[in-house]
Amino acid sequence: MIGELIAKESIVVSEIIPADQNHSEELRGKLNSAQRLGNEFKSKADITFNTRRGAKTVNTTVWSVTERYLQLKNGIHIPLNSLIDIDF
């Protein structure tokens, strides 16, 4: 885990900013695996993303992955260009 662990409900979408490097393409395989784990097995993933207050990590279920966003429960969308790492 790279960032401060926070609850999914604590994510402030307006605080999310792009990561220093765009890791979305290199994380594409992990994104797809995290989505499958969430949908088929209800397993959670550690998602680390960049915010104005530094890196944050949330342990949650990935609902879907689009071209530009990672969707979590309760309609939370994290831009792929803000992702630092995903682990499960």
C-alpha cells in the first residue's frame, strides 16, 4: 500500500488529480482483473490514486472500468489518469 488508507465514503472526487505519470495503460490488465474479482467473486482491491492531499488508498470492490474511469459503489468515479497502483 502506497497511500494513506481511507474509507470509500471518504473519497472526495473534487480532490482527485492526475498522477505524476499516467499508469492507466500499464494497469489495464489489473483493472480488468479487479473488475472481474468484484463482479464475480465480490472480492476487493486496494486502489491507490493521487489527490491534492497526496496518495490515498481505498480497499473496495470495483464495479466497472470504462475508457477513462474506474467506477466504485455509490457512483464514485476515479479517473484512470489519477491511478498509481492496484493490488488484490
